Amino acid sequence: MLVLYRSEHRWEDRSFRDLPSYLRPGDCLVLNDSRVFPSRLYGSREGVYSLPVGNNNPKRNENLSGQVEVFLTKPISPDRLDWEALVRPGRKMRTGERIRFSDDLEAEILGRGEYGERTIRFHASRDIYDILEEVGHTPLPPYIHRPDTSEDRTRYQTVFAQKTGSVAAPTAGLHFTPEVLDLCREAGAEIAYVTLHVGLGTFQPLHAEAVDEVKLHCEHYEVPEQTAADVRSATRRIAVGTTSVRTLESAAASGTLAAGTGDTDLFIHPGFRFRVVDAMLTNFHLPKSSLLMLVCAFAGPDFTLAAYDHAVREGYRFFSYGDCMLVL
């Protein structure tokens, strides 16, 4: 864990297990309790034979004629049957085509979006999330070049995940164990939870050259009444992960942190005025990402990039299963 002191423009190399030593009474540690669901599906085009696509099929990644990969990104209907999704092979899958995933699940392509994403409608015999738990695959990051396994169902999930809806883990939370959370409480910190269902937009590279032209995908969030009260009464608010930062700052857009639910496309970049967050824990992010822009907004671009240079030289691990940075 690289610890950054913004006011002093210095850093120190520590370990994540040292996090509780940086906490004190009056702190509120805010975690995103969204749960990752098996959002990657493998099926076949209607009328084209393909091998079964169960979790244990070793040939599911073969480029078979008629095989289709669908990556769900966000539900867009109250009954959770209509979704935004990425479909591969995209060129072959046109509006009106149907995809069969199992005896209980089929989908129809309804339309195409600006960046090639599809709108699909499921035809399901029962609750869609129940079926996805059976036939879906863990949405491992694209730089992990292996099929998902049963262990990934728990490894790519925070220990405090509760509310189903994310297609990627809020990765800063992956560092925590129940024991570390207990030590944080013993240090005097309150533990509070928000929910932001992580979608594809969180990790997509920025398409626009100018920051005022950037438009992020909307993501659904929730701030419970108790969390809002705990955060408002805290002397220092420490957000775990960029998703917690965006949730808190979105909920405080009117000036005061308010409980409630909503959708946010808040793009935090240098020049942003933070209303709530006093400190943050975050992983190391990719260049040209909204996540790195958020960290630069919080710690300052020059200081952040200097710290990243140090992290590279010292062999810190980047990406979802990598190391973290505490910005104070």
C-alpha cells in the first residue's frame, strides 16, 4: 500500500495490513457493497448447433460456428429482462436475431448503440438472476487470459458484497478481510456502506479528447439513511474505491449529502470540488481512464503521476488484483 500525503506532497511504502493504524475515532470508512453477478454468457444463434456452454465445458472458448458471447452491462427495464450488452461476434448479430443459452434462457437482439453495444431482451422461465447464477460466468477482467472457475465466484467478490448488480468488482474492496474490518472498528472508525452497481462505463477508455466532452455511462447508486447520517457526523470520511467516491459526491451534488437512490454519470476530473470525501483508498488504474482522472482530481495530477512513477519503479502491482494506494 502506497500512502500519499496530499498536503505534504510526500509518500511512504507500507502494507495494506497497516490500514487500521491510519484510522482514528471520528473516521467513517465507506465501502461499496455491490455484488458481482455472472454477467458473461455463452450461447448459440437460433437454428445453429453449438456445443453446450456450461461452466465446466473446456471448449467453451473455441471459435465455433454459431457460438455467441454476451457480456451484460446494465438492466434497462424494471423486470430486468431488457439489458444493454456487448455481443461477440458483433458483425453477425443483427437486430431480430435470437440467442439460446439454455433450456431456461433465450434472448433477442433489439437494437445497436453508439459504440457497438446491443440492447437485448431475455425470454426467461424464472427470475433472471437465478438463471444467471446457473449458466453465467464470472466477468473476469480482459487481461486475465483464462476461463473462469468456480473459485472466481468468491475471489472476484468483496467479503461485504450484498446487493447484486455489478459486472465488475469494486476492486479497492477486494483487499479487505473480516479481520481487517474488525481492526478498523477497533481503531475507532465507523464502517458504512453505499451501493454503486459497477457497469462497463467505469472501465471504458475515454473516447473524447476534451474533458468537457466526456460522457460516462449511468450507473445506479444507493445511499442508505444510516450511511448518510454516519457520513455527515464523521470528522473524516474515507471512501474505499472510486465507486464509493462517485456515490458520495453524486449524492451531495446539491450541497449536502442526502440519502436515496439514483443514477449517476458523474465524471470527476481535475478542477472538481469535492464536497464529502476527505481521504480515499484505491487501486492503481490504467492510463486514459476516468478512474485515473478521478485520482488526479483528488491528489493533484502532478503528484499522482509522480506517485505512479514511484509505484512502477518499486514493483507495485496494477489492475484489479493489484496493490492499493491510500490518499490522505
